[in-house]
Amino acid sequence: MLRLFTHQFEKCLPYRQFARSLGVEPTSITYWREIPAIPTSAFKLANHPLSSGATTFLTSGTTTEIKGAHHFPSTTLYDLAALTHWKSRFPDLPLSFLSPPPEENPSSSLVHMFEQLHQSLDPQNTSPFLLRNDQFHLAPLFQLNQPVILSGTALAFLHLLKSHQAIPLPKGSRLLETGGYKGTTHSLSKPNFYAELSTFFSVPDHDIHNEYGMTELSSQAYTNGADGTHRFPDWCRFQIICPETGKELSPGAIGYLQIHDLANLHSVAAIRTQDFASAHPDGSFTLLGRDPGALPRGCSRSIDDSLSPNSQIS
């Protein structure tokens, strides 16, 4: 990580200026915990030069909001990171997504990841995307004769729970949901949400997973069960930072989640979020929610906008 910091310090002028404003140079630190982290809000700066490239992922939001942008000269490393971690966490099962296809949302990092998983792990599936033109197309779920991994944003699942009768999935199926409800009109605790998902899809709690990721990162953390803790892949590290002092907190204390993602090769590897979390001695963390004073973000919001108020199902 120190080598990558040196590289990004040398190649990225705004990051170099930022680090120097904190009194940090590559020669002044000896441990990855000392690497300065860019706040996620930096990706919203107009024409920010933190990264450049041919592929751009945008954070979701309303038309009046400034969206964060993460540019990639190539998504090869991004795709490899997503696929490698996925294969280490999930069984080899057919895939379905409560998500629009890439052609409908080309700037979504989540949709891009879903498409890469589809192409790499389940290419024979011709209809993995079950949300098209703002309508659910659920026929493939009723034709299943083997377990499936059904993935989507929390709000896509919530819309389905409210608008459709139960859809029991074959035994051995998994669910993956990818976020909360901040910035929307919805409110449901995670235990209650997972209980409803379990009943609706006939999937036990321990086979319901959450993905923690964001446009500003190239890697994801996963957990399973309503009470599970998140883990990043081996090429990531994280810290819990005091919002007031910027100092790292001990395990058990609550602060901002700060992530060091080696797959963020072409931008900045060290990212400070405004998500509250606490660390555990085993290297996992518990995600506690977004800082109430932070602007809403997340892929769930774009799904919510597309499905509300008159979603249709076919």
C-alpha cells in the first residue's frame, strides 16, 4: 500500500496537494495506517482530476444533485477484483438481478458488476436482468428448476415485497441486497427486512447477504444474515476514524469507515466515507448507517426513482 501511495502521490496532483496540506509525504510515513484518505465528497468536485479514463461510473442522485464520478482507463482490474471476491464468497449458481441491464444504466458501477458476473459465471442465461423499462419482468423466477442467487438493491426488493405475492425460490437459493433507504420515504429495520425477505422467497436468514460498496471504490465487502459483520477482500484494509479528530479509533468504538482499496489503482486508494461503523478484532466490521448530516447516496435511490410510484410487473 505504501508503494501505491507513492505512485498516486507522484501521478495525481490534487492528491499530492491534499497530502502535503496534512504534512504527509511518501518519505514521512512507514505504515499504511498513516496514508491520508480522500473524502468521498472529493469525487463530486467539478472536473476533478483524481482519476481519468474511458469508463466513468456515477453516483446516483436527483437531477439537481452533483453526482460523484469515478473514471477508469480500463475496468480490467475492477472486474477481476469483483469476480475474485464473489467466487470466494458465493456458490456457483445461476444469477438473476433485480436491476436494469447495462444499456439502460451504463453509468452504474453496480449494474456493471452484475453484467461482469453474468458474462463470467452465467453467460448461458439470456435474461438475468429482471427490471426493464421501469417494470419487473419476473417470469424467469417462476421457471427455475435449481437454486439461484437473486441480487438487487434493498429498495428493489422492498418494491417487490409490496407489489407482488410471495415467490418461493428453490431450496439452496441465496439473496444479495445492496443498501439502505436513506434519502427515500422508506424505513424498515434490517432484522424486519430480512424476516420479510426470508418469508417472501423461502430463503433462510443466513443465506441473505448484503454487499457494501460504492462508486468511489473498486472492491466490495460482504456479510450474511441480519446480524452478520462485513469483510473486505484481502487486498483491502479499513480503519475506523473519529469524525472530530481524524484519529483512528480502537475496536468497538464508532466512527467513520475509512477504506484502503488496492484495486483503486488509477484514482486514490484511500477513501474516507461518512458511514458509521465499528471494527472487530477478527478483521470484520459492523456497519451502523450513514451520518445523518451527510448527503444521501447509493444505487438504491435510482432504482427507487424508476419504480415509484407506479411500478408494473409482468
